[in-house]
Amino acid sequence: MITIPLIKKIAELFLILFATAALVKTGVFRADYSKVLSRISLYFVTPCVVFNSFQKELTPEVQQGFLTAAGFAAAFQLIFFLVAAVLRRAWKATEVERASIVFTNAGNLVIPLVAYVLGQDWVIYVSAYILVFNAMFWTIGIRMFDGGSALNLKKVLLNPNILAVLFGLVMLFSGLSLPEPVTVAFSDVAGMIGPLSMMITGMVVGGMKLRDMFANRRVFGVLFFRMVLCSGIAVLLSVVSGVAGSSPLGKAIVIIPLLSAIAPSASNINQVAILYNKDAPYASAINVLTTLSCIVTIPLWMWLFDRLVG
């Protein structure tokens, strides 16, 4: 039963979020500290997490599990893009709304959950999702915001997260390993991802007034489409695929991309919205509300999946 340890870890992470929000409200921290921490998380800590997850022996089981997780990730992302495309016409969804529905906080939230519930060795399968996520976010996702301008391939390939995946794959398939001090440094930095991501969101929460989160009523529509509709589709696809019962490790491997697919909206959408002047406060409100809602939705969806697959 994965639901109980999952609830416990989510509760621990959200204690950090609420404590940070309280420190902002009392003036100990400032809300704008989140901008610096976001860059540290996005361009330093997350790449270390991704690269560190590849530091293991490539057995046939690991290879098959990685490909399975990547396959689920690609399927989920394509379905979410389809949902967003329909909503663009039927609901007049904006760039921020579509991106918030398609892209989830797979790295910042799911990596610590997987490391705690299943163990550090399973984080490599989160990296499979992150590989697909980054490939789509820094290509198709960015084009949502820049009006469909020409793709800057150099900028995509030089993104620290893409580089971490590429170098990690090289290390994994070549069997090479780094000196122990280097691997320990990567591991230590990677361990910051959960608390750091909750502190960032806590600073955003602490800097917002409650009425600001609900200023745009459409935020509830995004909340429904991301945390209920898309998450429900992901659970249904995971169950009907039959992969969970195909092998002793099948269920655990399916759980990892599923957790990534039912996670809240990606926190870096807010950063991109700032860069392209696309209503960053609204993007922040979506991120905060979907993150807060996952206290309830993630355990419920995982409980349902657990019951359906047995």
C-alpha cells in the first residue's frame, strides 16, 4: 500500500511550505527571495538530481523500466497537449492556462516522493519522465509563449536540465563513474530538491493575499482540468495498459510516471510567464492552488489506482 507513506511524505513537505509562508508573513523572509531560489532550483539543483539518478548499473531490468517510464511519459504528455488544444478552442484557454494543464511539477515534487516511498534507486525512472518533459517544454512549450517563433535548438541543448540528461545517459550506457567526492557532491545537492521547492512555493504563498489567488475565477477551471480531468485520464491509461501486472516490478515502474502526470502545474511556468510578459501573477496563482490541492488529489488518485490494479 503506497498511499500511507505517500500521505506522510506530502504532509512533511507541506509543513516546510507553510512554515516558509509564515516566515514571509512575519517579515523574516521576503517573497521575492523565491526568484533567486527558483533559478537555483531550476538550473542547479534539478540538473544535479537528474544527473545523480543515472549513477547506477545499467541492468536489463533498469533499461526496460526506463524505456517503459519514458513511453508512459510521452503518452501522457501527448494526451495533455490534446486536451489543451481542445480547450484552446472550446474554452479560449490562454498560453499560461494551456501550459499549466500540460506540464507538471514532476521534478520538484515527485523526485522526493519517489525517493522516500520507493527508494533512491527508483529516481532514475522519474528522470525518464523529466527527459520527455524537458524535450517538450523547451521546444513546444516555449513556443506557446513566444508566438511560435523559430526554435532555438542551441538554447534547448544548452539548457542545464537537458545537458544533465544527456551526460547522465552517456554515463549510464558507458558504465563510467565519477570520483567519489564528485558523486557525493551531486548527491548532497540533489537532496535539497524537496525542501527547496516547498520553500519557493511557500514564499509565493506568503507573498500573496488570499483574494489575489481567486482574482481570476478561471483558475478553478485550470484546477479541474489539471488535477481532475488530466489526472483521471492518466490513471485510466495506467490501469488499462496492463503494464502494472505484467511483471513483479511493473506496478512500481508505472506508479512513477503516473505520479509525475498527476502532479501540480510546473513551477517554472511562472518564470517563463515573467520572461514573455504573459500574466505571471495568474501563473503563480495556478501553481499555488494546484500545489495545495495535491495534498488531497495525489493520495486519492493513487489509492484509486492501487485498488484498480490490485
